[in-house]
Amino acid sequence: MSEVKTVRATMRAWAIDAYGGPEWMQLRRLPVPEPGPGDVLIEMSGAEVGDWDIMVREGEWPMGR
């Protein structure tokens, strides 16, 4: 049987407020998203920053701003 965990009200997340260098990034405490019907909420303990993150931050993502 699967274990049911209590969901925290907030999470830590890096936010980018404007295009530019890393000075526009801030670590914030944000509300945990509420899953909708058919959705699954997965707890993560870490994530990786890749080349695409730098491109998005600098406004150079090929799919547009």
C-alpha cells in the first residue's frame, strides 16, 4: 500500500524576475501548487541547472521570450 504524506504549504524555488545575469535570480519561498484532477504532486529534494536555464534567463531561448 502506498504511503500518504502531508504536503508542506510552501517550497523553495529560484525565481527569475527579469532577463539578464544571475543577479536577477532570487531564492524564494512560494506556495506548493495544488494538484488538479488527474494530476500527481511529486516531492523533489534537488534539481539541476542546465544550459537552457542560462538561455532563458538571458532571453535567448529559441522558442521566443
